[in-house]
Amino acid sequence: MKLADAVSISAPSIGSDSEVSSVSTRQEAVERRAVLAAVKELDLPELSLPNRGLNISFDRETKQSIVQVVDRDSGEVVQQIPGKEAVERARYYRQISGL
């Protein structure tokens, strides 16, 4: 399976379009392309299965890209980079630091 067949770049996960400037949106698009290029260089055995897909999203609150390997049949997230706990910690630390 080609990586291009398995990739789905999802919409930003936090905030509405009216809250985001066009500069921020362009930066997110550039970041998504960079993440996709980096993922293409990886040899992910999880993606070799026919029912697996890849979602790339940008979390505006933590300002980081999130890559998920997903089972297309069940919708279950098989692997997430960074992990859910790391994303939750980043959100918590941003919240308590007032950023």
C-alpha cells in the first residue's frame, strides 16, 4: 500500500476558523506538509496492513502536530505520536503557565 493511499490530513482539532488568522493557517499547512514528508521517510509496519490509515492533525492549543495510525474498519487509534498522555500534559502545562 502506498502511503498516499493511507494518509488523511484532518482539520485542526481545536478552535474555530474565525479564531485563526490566515498566517496561522498557512503555518499549520506548512507544518502538516513537513510532518507528512517525515512520515513518508519512516518504515511503519503498522501501515502495511490493508485496513490501516494515517491521520495528521494540528492541535492549536499545544501547537503541535499529532500523527495517528488508525484501523479504518473500527476507527480505533492503533498508535498516536505524541501519545495521548503527552498531549494532555502539554495542555495542562500550557494552562497552568498562562500561555
